[in-house]
Amino acid sequence: MLQSNRETLEPIIATIRRRKGKTTLVKVKGHSGITGNEEADKLAAKGADQPHQQEVDIRVPNKVKVKGAELSCMTQALLYAGIRREKAGKTPPRRKATAGLDAARYAAKEKAGLTPKDETIWKSTRAKSVPNNRQKEFLWKLAHDALKCGSFWEGKPGCEHMVNCPSCEVTETAEHTLTNCRSSGQETIWKLVNKMCEERNIPWSHPDIGTIASCGIPCVKNGETGKIRTGASRLRTILIAQSAHLIWKLRCEWRMGHGGDPAKVHTKHEIHNRWVDMINRTIRFDIMAAKSKNPIRGAPRPATALHTWINTLQDDSILELILDSS
């Protein structure tokens, strides 16, 4: 079975198969006073309010387990998904990836009271609000702790100088580079992000590695209603993903291009200008994609783009006029 909700459907089908009588499924309209549906809603609400997740045995006996697939309904994508799932079941989890997922989960719980599953975190690294594929790949590697720095270079001939940060004299890690290093430009960049978040009333604190890895999960809420502020959440994702990626690019330029020479660290003025230019280019592309008459994959709707960038430009009326004309 290749459905995305396979873990839920398989036990249900197995339970039906174990019944000796005939089972008929009837679709009913939700929230319309039907007794069975209303009672199911009550049980779902009761389960959601439990302080601790209850363990439910959903193991499926082999004799009633659904096996195989109908070839006439198969596509290449579905077959590859099945192959990946089979391989994943035989591959033990990576210790570093598990730690990265736990850090992202803790950050999501702290920021929004959410406890996302591993699948949700992985999907968030490919969220539409993450501007481009390079940043999606960067977030994926960050969650895996697979960026080439620090201990990655240990034992590699001629690369011993890459293990420690030349400025801070500690083992260089992704977290150190993105949140603590004196020479990566992170301090200047996160101050700029903080300023923009303040203008949009988005709660902000200096990020950790989990905050960055889970930035694709919407978590900015309306203080009165408790609902997610879509535009503000999208802006937060864009700012964190692009800013973290820029910090990493600056680090690579300094370490690889200039050999980590302290005299060739990027200046605050240069870092500021590159960040502003990056955000301006993002705004221009976002507006162009939103008002395009030809479909662009992942493009926001005009209203979404407006709610994302409102109160971030020196003259918001320009933004409204551009989008209203689409």
C-alpha cells in the first residue's frame, strides 16, 4: 500500500478483514447531527486534550496484511516511493539526524506549542515558503548535521586546519557558524532579521540550530484568536531560511576563498548590503511570481504576497498598487 496515510489505513483494513460478517462503508456528512459522527468527534477531541500521547497497538498480523500493488494503477513516482519506504525500514536511523530532528521538534514546541512528527519536519524543509531549492537543500543538510565543517575534516590529509574556527578557536560546527561565530556575519544578519520582525510584530529571539531547521513550520500566532498568521509565518520562514543560508555562504567565502584569514573577514557594511540586496531581490521575485498570468510553481497568491511583505517596505502603497493591478 503506497498511500501517504498507510500507517492509519492498514490497521483499519486488517480489522475489517478479520471480521466474518459483511462490512459496508457509508460516507456521511460531518457535523450534521449524525450520532456516530458526533461521538467520533468527541473521542477525537478527548484524545487531543490528553496531556500524554497514548500508545495504541496498530501492529498488523501478516495473514491479514495488504501486500503488493495493482500494476495498472502504478506510476513511477509511486513505485519509487515504495522502494524508498522498503529501504528506509531496513536502514537504522542516523544518530546525528535523530539529534537534529529532536532539536527542531523542541524549537517548534517552544515557539508554537507544536510537537511535529519527523515527517512534518522533513516536509517543512521543502515548504513552499522556503524561497529556493538551494535553501531547501541547506535546511535538509542542517537537520541531518551533514554540512561539511568541523569534525567532517578530521583525519583528512591536508585538511586539519579546517576543523577549528580560526577566529573563535573552537571546533567549527553548523550551530557555531550560524549562531555564535564572530567572523561569519551572523550577529549583523540576525540583528537585521530582528528589526524586520519587530516591524511586523513577530516574536523573535536569537535563533538556535533547531529554530533554523524547523523554520518552515508556520508558528506565528494571533495573540487574540490563537490562529496562525499566514503572512507573518511565511515572512519568518523566508527571513530565517535566507539569512541562515547567507551566513553559511559568507563563511564558505571566508574559509575556502580567503583561507580563514582574519584580515579578510567580511565587513559589517558589506554584510548589511548583501542581506538588504538579497531581501529586495526576494521581494521583487515574489511580486513578479504573484502577479504572473502564467502559472509559476510555488508562486504565492497576490493576497499572500501582500500579507507577507506589508509593513516591510518604505512605501507599502507601492506594494498594494502592484498587486491590485494583477
